[in-house]
Amino acid sequence: MMELALPAEFRPNEFPAASREQWRELVDAVLRKTGASYDSLVTKTYDGLELQPLYTLSDALPVPYALAPVRQGWDVRQRHAVPDPVAVMNDLEGGVTSLWLAVPPSSLERLLDGVYLDLAPVVLDGSVDLARAMLRVWDRAPVLASEVRGNLGLAPFGEALDVIRAAAEFPSLRTCVVDALPFHDAGGSDAEELGASLALGVSYLRALTAAGFSEAEAFASLEFRFAATADQFTTIAKLRAARRLWARVAEVSGVSAVQVQHAVTSSAMMTRRDPWVNMLRTTVACLAAGLGGADSVTVQPFDAAIGLPDEFARRIARNTQNLLLEESHLGEVIDPAAGSWYVEQLTDGLARQAWAWFQEIERAGGIGSAGSLVAGRIASTWAARSARLADRSDPITGVSEFPNLTEKPVVREPSGIDSDSQAPWGDSPPTPSFSSRSDNFGLPQVRYAQAFEELRDLADAQPERPQVFLATLGPVAAHTARATFAANLFNAGGFATPNAGPTRTPEEVAQQFKESGARIAVLCGSDSSYADQAVATVEALREAGAERVLLAGKKTDAHVDGFVFMGCPALEVLNNTYEFLAIEKTQGAER
């Protein structure tokens, strides 16, 4: 064969080696021009880990983390909270490979009629009565005891222990779920979720061995459930770290055991507004769960936060997994993130933080005695997360960023979790939880979008949508950037944002403001137009009846009532705007 010789400048081994110091010099030179510091490139997680903008061979761990289990793909597991045999069969015929049931015990036999129980494992949701009913179904089904697979979803305490003993006739059946979802659903961090799950798992081991089970039998009874989020790399690292942590527990227990993982796309990240975006969130979360080595993955339907998912939503959820498995072939690579210096460092950091948190819980007497400690730590994390959500440092697409006020509401029947039927947006039902424990450790259930969605509900409930007028200065090119920002900000609170369009004089802006019927105006322009027109425009707006004038930016010589800008406390601005309008309405009524 003829060899093609590359010119010297294209030969890899001819390139001079570059050092981290040289890269840093180039980066610092660019940052100096923008006035930014190197720290602006470093991301700090809620666990205090610092994610660097560059990782090199020098960041490689001396001992790499254990690989994910060797297997082909993962188990596609979908949850059913309503006993609908048609929905169950549609899922199984559409690619679902196991069922997760949270239904009344009396419905099991009818629900599973026609299901090949030797092919479709069944996982339950923590009810002792449901577990007993499922054992009876397996006993009567034409299936060998050795072919029964799934999990009874129990916590090994009280009368559940009798059910666990009765399940011994099915050697491949697991009986307990170590459910970490309550820690995530309360707003906790990834390391807090891991550490608390470790403490919970150890408490289950103690309960099982105290009840007479061997260490090996106790480990073989457990399956762990974690949340998968749209933060792709953190989800991958969390699942990898979880296996390493549990392997350490097994090691000190004198047992060789691999953690069985069930990943569920996060309830906290789901939105009720613009729920179609949830399809993108759950796709990334599913991908991350699969790449992180989860044994089973549940993708929540995009409308799960609104009510009972319809067939279309369920189909999209299962086909998300089918596409990743069958078309993208993601299940054919073992631990694809292994060897990534970034992912390995993140895995190690999460593992260390989680182990320290686990030890703190253990020093407090274990998970059963450390309720206030766990609740307090997670509440602090939720407060920090809420602050970043409030100023949109953690943006939520379709809710706090790029909201669509003209969207048509998605209406669903109550999910069974909700106490009663509600209007499409008003009086939103409680956040669904997929936890198998009924008490959730006393932790709240939150959604990241909830504060902004409450304001949207408030706006929709008004006889006329409240509005904030955008007082645009100059031609479109001069004001479009700040006008777009201001519209995005106030739309996130449900406010309509009529604008003046291209303008030439302050009087023209004021006249359009007066015709809009608004009471609040936001100046939107360039720095030069502010210098030339802001003072006069503010005066004209006040003469036209503006009760409150804000400016999109950080400085002006004009007398304004406040500023809105990137990084401003957006939720506070929106709440203050509602408060201002409500006060004025009350005063006006009294007068």
C-alpha cells in the first residue's frame, strides 16, 4: 500500500509539549481583558467540591475506581401507581423489562394477569400487605421459584421481617430497598444523598443480622435507589462513588458484595410549567444513569409533576430508554467514564465527602437516631440551593429562564398522590415522591421550580395579567439586549411585558407607557442612551403616571426605584413587584 506522508507541522509527535503553567498564562491573559478572575472558571458544588476548568494526567488517581458490572445494558423499569392492566401491558410490549408497582394489594392479581412473571421482575413500594399479596401471586403463578426476580421494597423492621423470611423460598428475590430519594427530594446534595443512603443501608444490615440472617444473606437482600439528574457528570460520578462506598462496607463486614442500583430520574428537577422540557431533562438523566452503571433505570414521564401521566407521556418515557439502549448502544460499553480525569476526581471527591457524612451520622447513633442532624444538614443545603435558584445562578429552562406565557396548560387527572383534583395551574398538587418509605424521614419534598411556578399561578389567577412596561430607549439594536433580559426576568414571574419598541424621545416612551395601562416601568437601553436620555425619560414616565421605575443595568444618574441585572435577586424582585401592586390595590380600595 502507498504510504501518505504528512507534512512535519501535522505530525503529532512534532508538536511541542504544553504545560499547565503555559495554559494558565494564556487563560490569565484573556481573563485580564475581561476583568474576570481565574476563580470565575471554577465551579463549587453544594458539597464544597471545586470543579476545575482543566484536568490533566497529573489529576489521575493512583488507584482507579472499580468498573461498573459487566452486563449488556440495563433494566428498563417503569412505575405504576394506578392499577391499569392496559398501561402495564403497553409498557411491557413497548420495551419495559420490569415493573415497579405502588398499587392496592387487592389489585395485584388482576393487574398482572397475562404478565410472564418469569420474564418481568416486579418491584414493590414498601407496603407489607402489598408484599404478602405479591408472594401469593408468585406462589400461584406458573413460574419456578428460582425464576422469580424483583424486590419486595421493604424496610426490615417489625412485621416486615416475617414477610422477608417467607420470601426465602424465592432465592433470586431481593426484599429490601435502601431508598435515598427522600434525601434528594428534600433538596439535599449528592454527597448527602450518598452518605445518608450508606447509613440507611448499614441500619438495614444490622436489623437483618439481628433477626438471624447471615451477613451474606443481608447484603443479598438489599437494592439501592438513587436520583438521577440532568447534571450528567455528577450523576455518573455519584453512582460510581456509591458502588465504591458500599464495597468498603462489604469489605469490613467480611463479605464480597456488589451494590445493586436503581436510578430514578429526579422528581425535584421536574417542572409543571413548560413540562415538555422535562423530556430533555429526563433524557440526560437516563443517559447519565446508564453510563454510571445503574442496574435499573426509571424515567419519569414528562407530566409526572402535574398528575397521572397519560399513555403518550409513558410511551415517551420508555422510548427514551429504548433509544439510548437500542439506537445509541449505550449499554455496550462498560463504565465509559472510567479513566476520565474529571470524572475520576469528581467520583473520589463525592466518595470522600459522603463517607465523612456517613461517619458523622454513625457517631450520632445511626440513621435512626440522627433525624434532626440529617434534616438540619439537608435544610441548610436546600437554603443554599434556593438562593441560587432565586437569583437564577441555577437556571430552570422554561420557568426561571425563557418562560412562555402563551403556553397551553397540560391538564392531567390526579395521580393518586394528590389529595384532590385541581385546576391546571392554580392550587398546585403536592410534589410526587417515589420513596418507598411512608415517613420520608420527616423530610419535606421540594421542586426546584416551585417558587417561580407559584408566582405564575398568582399571575394567572388575576382578572387581568399584571404587567411591567419596558421603556425601550433608541433603536432596536440599542435596547434589545436589556429589553430581552428584562422581559425574561418578569415573564418568569408571570408578568406581561409590553414594550415601547424603537423610540426617539422620552415623550414618545412616556406616551406609550400611558397607553399600556401599566403602573411599573423598566428602562431598557444602552449605556450611551442612558447617559443621554435616562434622566429625562424617568421624569416623563413619572409625569405619565409611573408609580415605580426600574432600570435594566447597574448605574444611572436618573432617580430610579431600583435596578435589575444579571445575577440580581430575581425572585425577590418579582415578589416585591407583586407586593407593590397588592399594596397599591388595597390602599386604592380603602380610599
